[in-house]
Amino acid sequence: GQQVMQIPQYQHVQEGEDFTTYCNSSTTLSNIQWYKQRPGGHPVFLIQLVKSGEVKKQKRLTFQFGEAKKNSSLHITATQTTDVGTYFCAGEEEGAQKLVFGQGTRLTINP
Amino acid sequence: ETGVTQSPTHLIKTRGQQVTLRCSSQSGHNTVSWYQQALGQGPQFIFQYYREEENGRGNFPPRFSGLQFPNYSSELNVNALELDDSALYLCASSLLRENNSPLHFGNGTRLTVT
């Protein structure tokens, strides 16, 4: 079945450093979504990418969808303490009617 | 706009018992998905309901079952509880998934099986 893998599992940075998490799917995706889960909270939708090679930005966050629509990345520039949390990618195959989540990358920040 | 609400927030059950978790979807949403999230893991898809019918299922045994009601609220039932069922159960509502609409999660129900 479809599998979605994320690396790294954990990342600790100094405040102000950049952060990147990578997501790879075993199958071609119709779309990929990114979610953020704060400690003790629930996943919150950040963004969706649909087109091959698509790049979207939200302030300091840059999201990219690979040309083959099997991988994606999230890059945060100049991290802030408010960026702490676990970032999940979630991919959906065409017509699959289910969103498969990666295991997440947990970001911690030293102020 | 009313968000997704889940009840109860916490629950402790004994192995072999049965449990029912409830979810009210966000207003305007017609689809409900249930996920199981073990500690330190990503959410695992259990199933999805649309128009009161199951519309997609993950790799969970039949003792995990669900319902969706005409008002789009939903229940997750788990029979014959096992210790490994201890997890955070998340409900998420959306518009019908074919439009790739994002999931809006509730705060979850923390289930502990002893």
C-alpha cells in the first residue's frame, strides 16, 4: 500500500537557523498537504500542493512539490520559537479517498 | 463557524471492553475521517464517511466500525479493546475528498486501555 516517509524524524535548531523537512511517497500523488501539530494539540492544515514542481510560500515557509509528484519539502527560514511543533506531510493518490500521513518531523528550537 | 468537536476528551477502558467516540463536524462539511495517532507517530487513517456510508478504509480490523448521521456527525466504535488501541483518536471533517479539500481536525479523544 501507499507509504509516506519523512526525514528527519527530529530536528533541533538554534533560533534564527533554517529548517527543512523532506517527504517521500512510494506512489505518485494527486496532491500533498502539510500540517503542523503543536505539542498537546491537533494537526492544523498549512497548505496544499497539486501541480508538478509547484512552489508556494507563506511568509518564512516555503513548500515544494517534486516534478514526479512523489516528494515534497518544507523549508522554514530564520526559525522562531513559535515554529516549534511536529510537521506532517500527507499525500493522497488519485481517487484513493484517503490522506496518508508521514510520521512527522519534530522541530525543537533553542531560544 | 463552528469547528470540529470531539467527546469525550479522555477515556480509560479495560481490555476487552467496547468504546464509542463522538465527533461533530465543522458546519458546511459533509465528510468525516477518523485517524488513530499513537504517541510520537503520524495519524493513521481508519476510515472516512460520506452521506452516511463508509467511503474509504485503512488497514484496521472490523472491530473498528463507524457511523455517520444525517447531520454529518459521526461515531467511532471499537469492540474488544486491546492494549495497542491506546492512542489519540482524531476526527477530521472536510468537503467530499474528491475536491482535495483539507482536513479540519478536532482536539481528539485520548483513549487509554489497561
